[in-house]
Amino acid sequence: MPSVAIIGGGAAGLTAAISAARLGADVTLLEVAPRVGKKILVTGNGRCNLTNTAIAPGAYNHPDFVEPTLGSCDDVRDFFGGLGLLTYADDEGRVYPVTNAANSVLDVLRLECARLGVVERCDFEVMGISAADGGFQVASRYGEAVMAGAVVVTTGGGDSLLPALGHGRVAQVPVLAPLKTDLAPIRGLSGVRVRCAASLLDDAGNPVATERGELLFRDYGVSGIMIFDLSRALERGRTLSIDFFPDIAPDAFATFMAERCSALSSRTAETFFDGMLQSRVAVAVLRAAGIDSKTPAAELPAEELASLLKGFRLAVTGRGDAAQAQVTRGGTSVAEFDPRTLESRLAPGVFAAGEVLDIDGRCGGFNLHWAWASGIVAGEGAARLAATGGGS
């Protein structure tokens, strides 16, 4: 029987194990932790946001590479449906198990592994992969060894196994993270949430990425799902521009502000924004514009305020610390893998899936989708190669 070793018992490793076993391979799943799937249990705040209805190559940092592998949301939902997992999509396209419990996802994966005879070996710290007898030997720290006709590596961004086989690495940086900004313009706003649009601007003031949603001001800068998604473009833009009224075109908004100044002429700047902006945001806007709170509304610079509210700018000084990031960009270079099978071009018979490759996507289930989909493709490729007696 063809044999496949899967290194790493996370999301990609479990789907790789199932896919390889379904094609008749004798599968051994090697995991350094005491049990498999530990990270799955904490995804989506314990609810496991397993995919998204808007899955598309453009949601990832290497769209051309992921396209052959990616599959649709329906593919992943059908895969889990076949395991007995029922799912639903929320209004923003995020897909969850109907139980709203991540353990339901892990349970059906482990049950299928057990049904297919996948051997789980936990507390197995892999130290190296080497050619042996027309296949591979996977050695542990304590001298144990597993022989296999093909190997799938799903060990995450900190992997050292693939570089040992000659693969290059892309430097790792945290992405899907909050942003640190200049704090003076947002003094007093920590804890305030606003619905808005925001863009990262390049040095010429051109937007390189734009998101809409809820932004949360923090004592170090800004956070929220929309900011996490923007953080992926930080290397291309270092100025954050916030549009507090994204549904109104700039010209129309300028007219609106002039009319408001006239209609509310009896007010002062201190109360002018009541009913329009959260009070602490109004204070920050007036401070940024250099306007005294006692200024009569009729004397407010409507055009300047309109411009400021459509483009409230903050200098970005970096991402939040790595512990705050949801995923890490970097890892093994995708140029060294076949995007159709995820087999190494440098070490035939070795496959890779999940975070071990330099792939990252948007918030909202995109990264887990890549883990499932790439695991399925790599597992199938490994099983087919092992069945032919190929490999090293």
C-alpha cells in the first residue's frame, strides 16, 4: 500500500491526511503537540470561521499561485458537509458551523481520520526529512523514524524542514494586525468605534488599498477587521486616510456641510456635530482643524471640514506587535512549488500546504479556506505519487 507522512496536525494537515487516505494511501499524521487540531479550536473566537462566500484569488498575496489550488467556498462546504458538518453564512459572507463551536469542526475531521485508518502520532517532533529506499525517512528528535513514499509538510510559517531541503524563505512579518499611528490627532479616542471607510495612501497620496467597516480607535492607533485587512498593504502605503461619510461623494458632502452651517447657524462648533458625529470624534476633528469650540457655526470653514471628514489622515508607524496578528506573511517561497499539486520543484515527492507557504489572505475565513483547500490538493498529490512509486 502506498504510504504518506503528513507533518503537522493542523487544518491543512488534517485535510491532507483525509484526502490521501481516501485515495488508498496508508497515512501517518505526525504532530509535535499532545493532540492534533489545537489551533482550530481558537479560530473565529472559538466559533471557527472556516471559509467565506467571497473566496477569490485576489484575496491573497499571490493570486496567480493560489488560483489552481483554491477552489470555491462551495467546494470546502461540500467537503465538510460530507463529514456531517452543517454550516451557515452570516451577512458578511463568513461561514461557520451551525453549532457555533470550533470543536465541531475538529470532531468531524478526527472522526473521518479514524474511519479511514489514519494513524495519529502526537508528541512527535520532526527533525528532518531524508531520502531512503526510493522514498523518504522522517526522523524525530528522539530517534524514531517513519518511512513514506511521499511527504506533506504543513508545519506553519516557522518551518525549518523545507529550507533544509534547499527551499528559500521569505522573511516573516505579522499581517492581519492592528496599526500603530501618530497618536496626537486621535488623543482621547481610545475605545471609540466608527463605521467608515479607510485607505492606505502611498507617498504620492494615492490609495493602495481601501476597506469599509467598523474601525476601533486604540491607545496605540487603530484596530478592527477593516484595519487588519488594510495591514496587509502596509509596505505600499504609510498614511491612513479615514472617510467618516463614505456613502456621500466629496462634492455632495461639501454642499451638505455648507448647508448645515447655514441651517444650524445658532450653534457653536462645540455642538455643531451633535447628531452627526460621536462627541469625542467631533472634538478630534475640531482640534485637527484648529477650530475653537466657541466658534459660531455660521463662521465654520465648511469646505475645510468636509475635506477633513472625508480624509482624516494619520501617519502609520507600523503594525501592532506580533502577538496581536492573526497570521504571518512569509515562509517558503511559492516559486519553488507546482501550484497545481503543491509538490516541491526542488525535492520531488515532498508537498507543502497551509501556512508553511508564503500565502496569506484577508480576514473572514480566507486563511482557513487556503489551509483546507491546499491540504486537500497536497494530500491527493502525495497519495497519487506514492502509488506510482515516485518520490525521491
